[in-house]
Amino acid sequence: MSENNGKKSLRRSRDKRILTGVCGGIGEYVGVDANLVRLAFAVFTVLGASGILLYVIAWLVMPEEGTGTSVLEHMIRNFQGKQSDL
């Protein structure tokens, strides 16, 4: 869990990860075991594949511990940089 001036921040975990650290980060943020979060994503996936969509969205918008930007922010900045080169 990353703390900024006593505030919790939602970040992907580097320590409790299997794929990208989304479930570990959510688990640390809400104070539950990461395996319970993984189970919730699995249930949502079985009940209509929404778990996969939610996981991908979380991976895109949650920054990783120790970084200031998310994957989506990084992609947008790279795209904008390429557009300004044209």
C-alpha cells in the first residue's frame, strides 16, 4: 500500500502480483487478502466475462507502486508525442 501524507492510494502491487498486480493492489487498498479479490474477478468472469473487462480497465488506470503514471497515461503521452512529430 502506498501512502501519501497519511492517505491511501490505489496502486498495482509489486509484491502481491500474479499477472499485473491489480488484485494485490486492490486487496492492500481495501484491507483484504488478494486471493479474495482474485476470486471476485473470477466470479465476475464466469457470470458474463465482465471480470476480464474490469481487470483490464483496472490495469490501464491504476499506476504501479513507485510510479507516478498509469499504463493508460503512458500510452496517451506516447501517442501525443508521435502526433506532434507529424
